[in-house]
Amino acid sequence: MQIISKFIYHRLLGWNFTGFNEFSSVKKAVIIAAPHTSWHDFYIGVLLRSIIQMQINFIGKESLFSPLTGWFFRALGGAPIKRNGNENQVDSIARLFDNREIFRMAIAPEGTRKKVDTWRTGFYYIAKKANVPIVMITFDFKNKVNCISNPFIPTDDIDADFKFMRSFFEGIKGKIPEYS
């Protein structure tokens, strides 16, 4: 599968990636991938994951993991979460990190594929609660490159941390540049 993924990613699509070395030994992390402007981000991410041969997970509402479709989403690295009003989502997602030896959760900080002025903060609080680093990955469609950051440990200064993280994505253009 890795050979096929490399062929598609590098040769057919013309993509490349940088910065994998520091990330390769991290067993638990919150991965923020941005800008998230299109469904095309998904298959670029899946190809990259196959090439670097790392288990990278995502979360989804529990109803996606029905007996009919659950096997597929789990095979892709999905983990179901309950979305009821009684439970704090940050706490329930942070527990996923506690219950697994390896869990690298990918999430879009924008929370949507549309243009946003501010990122959501849930991923940040999940990383803090689970005591795991944040790894940033770009979806730079202009240059066809995924840049992978070194793991970043969030501090207690959310404003400074967000400024630092947003600077990593500065100038990066997604598939739909006006949403970047």
C-alpha cells in the first residue's frame, strides 16, 4: 500500500512533505491540519499517513460507527465519541488518549471547510487535558507540500500559543484559497 500511496502522492499528484523526523517517535498527539478548505484534504492526509506509516486517528459521532459502517471508519483510524449534553467533550476525547497506547488525533482547528477568522479552541484544551503535544501539518495546495511541525507542548498562555501555531500556517493556501 505504501508503494501505491507514494506513486499517487508524489508522481500523480506532485506532492511532497517535510519535517517528519521529530514527529516519527510521538505516540500520542493532537494533530492540527490546516487550512482545511476542501474534501480533497482527506485523501491527501490518508496518502501521507500511508507513506509515513503512522497510525493517525480521527474522532466521529457514535452514529457513524454503526454495524454497517463502523468497520470502515475504524479501519481508517476512527474512534467514536458520544455527543450528548451530559458529558464534557474535551474530557471524553481526552479519555481516548488514556485508554490507548498509541493515539494521534487529527483535527481541523477551523472546525469547518469554510473561511473562519478564529480557530476553535477544543483541540487545544484536549491536548492540555490529555497532556499530549500538538503537531501542526499544512495542506499547502499552492506549493503541493505538507509541512509537519515539531511537537509543541501547549503552555498556560493560550494567546501566545495560538499566535505561535497560527504563524506556522501563515501564507499557506488551501485547495480553495479564499477559504484559507
